[in-house]
Amino acid sequence: MDGSIRLSAKERKACLKLYRSARAARRALVLVLLADKQSYRQIGRAALASPTLIAAVKRDFQSGGLARVLQSERRETSVAYWLIVVMRWLLSFTPQDFGFFRSRWSCELLALLLREREGIRLSPETVRRGMHRMEFVWRRPRPVVGPRDPEHPMKLRQIQRLIAQLPSDETVVFQDEVDVHLNPKIGPCWMVRGEQAEVVTPGNNEKRHLAGSLHWRTGRLLVSAPARRRNAALFVAHLDDLRRQLRGYRVIHVVCDNASFHDCRAVREFLARHPGRLALHYLPKYAPETNPIERIWWHLHETITRNHRCRTIDELLAEVYEWTAAHGDFYRQTVSFRSTYKLAA
């Protein structure tokens, strides 16, 4: 409708925090709605209050009147005007919107902008303390894929339908590749406060590419031999491994992403040499979260490749294959992902 607005999740959270910080006003609103004979459910929707809070307001009024209702159990602190301005900048704008050649906000820049646009002179450290008081933290954001496949729902439904109607002599695997680097991925670890731990790197990096598939029925992880390049040859070799290792199934449905080498002439020629034995199905584009094997690769990096101390790529690969063999029950680790394909559960 005309005049409607839309809040992002961060903006909504900030607004609710400001509203809930005004404790007396919130309790007063609940009391007025109680006097208007509103039900607990109606009051909860209007005042964003829990049944416990509503009952407490009613009990306080009956025992001590309005003064008891408005009495705060903790000292109220007002939110400074400049903090509200800073929160709006952080949630809705970037420094480039104000003509700065920066992609991220800093306390120095916020202090400068407050002085230039609002006439409020504050030090960067005061700005930092204010943002901490409003529960803003300095941390790495989570990268998300911008584009979205317009056929995302349709492709997901097709895979769900495939799994739900899967005959007993057919099976499904979720396939993907993973890179293993000799230079370790750096991850957090315990260390003495004030002393930064060190992770020794080999210097000259080497990497190998592994192709793997997660067997949907059993949770078994099938990993092929490593390769120096991530290309069609790696994918075809893995398909051949699947054909030989899953001989008990008449048809193997391979669900994979939309990498260009997953649909090329070499792959089509291999499928033509084994007609009806393997069938490829493609996940929605830009949606790695729909592939359960991604969770397995995450566990692999968390357990083996982060901060590792292997000196050669062969030593690292030996640990990778030993881990995949020793931790073969990946069925339970993908429970949350299996809900994506709940039609088959």
C-alpha cells in the first residue's frame, strides 16, 4: 500500500532495542491496553510484550497503583542523540554515500562526520564506547551471494521430488570439489592474552583438488584421488569411481553445482559410454547452502586444514583421507541440510 515501509533485520533489531530500553513507557502502554479490556494476545502484538510482562504490570498495579507500575527495577539511561544518528548511518549508509573514499566505517570517520554535519565534537574513543554500549561490535561480516537463480524454487522442488520418489534400485549422491592447500588456513585457537600464537607456513604453497560425493542413503563420503587441476578430467574420474563403487544401484543420480566443467563435451561423452548408468542434476545457481556436502568440507577444514603443521602436501593429504575414513558417519552431521529436502525424510 502507499506509505508502507520495509525494515531490514538490523534496523528492526535496533528499533526494538530502543523501544525496550524505555521500560517505564512500555509498562505504561501495557497498563493502558489492559484498562481498554484488551486481551493478552492483543496487548502482546501491540506492545511487543510477553505474557509474563503483562501479568507483572497487572499485578503491580493491583498491589501498588500507578507508581508501582512505573517504578523501574534498574536505572534508566537515555540514549544520546548522536548515538541514534550514528546507528542510522551504520545501518543504512556507507562512507561513500557521504563522499568519502572508504568502504567501511571507522570511529575516526564517524567522529569527523558528527562534527561536520551535526556540530557535535567527540573523540573517536567516545564514539567507540558509545557503539559498544549499543551492542555494536567490530567483527567480520558473513559473505552472501548477491545474485539469485530465478529458477531456484523449481530446481529445488525437482530434486525433492526425485528423492521422495526414488526407487530402491536407484540412489542419489551430492557431489562437489574441495581445495586442499599446503599453506594452512588460519583459524582461531587458544593463546595467552597479550601473546599472539604463530602458525608456521611452508612458504611455497601447493594445492590439490579433491572430488567427493555424499551418499544420500547412508551418509557415506566417497572421495576420489587428488588432482592438480580442477577440471572436467577430475569430474569424469570421480564419476567413474561412483560407477564402480556403487555397483549395487542401477542408476546413480549425481546432484552437483553449475560449474562449467560439470556440463561439457568430455562429461557428455563419458555419460554416452555408460547410457542410463548415471544422471546429472544441477542445483540452483548461487546457492551452495543447498548442497549437504558443503557442511562436510567445512568440518574437514575445521578439523584438518586450519593451522595444520604438515610440511608436505602428501602428508596433509594423508591426514585428509585418514579423516574421511575414520569419520564416515556424515549422515547425522547433515541433519540440518536434510531438512532442505524434507520431502524425502
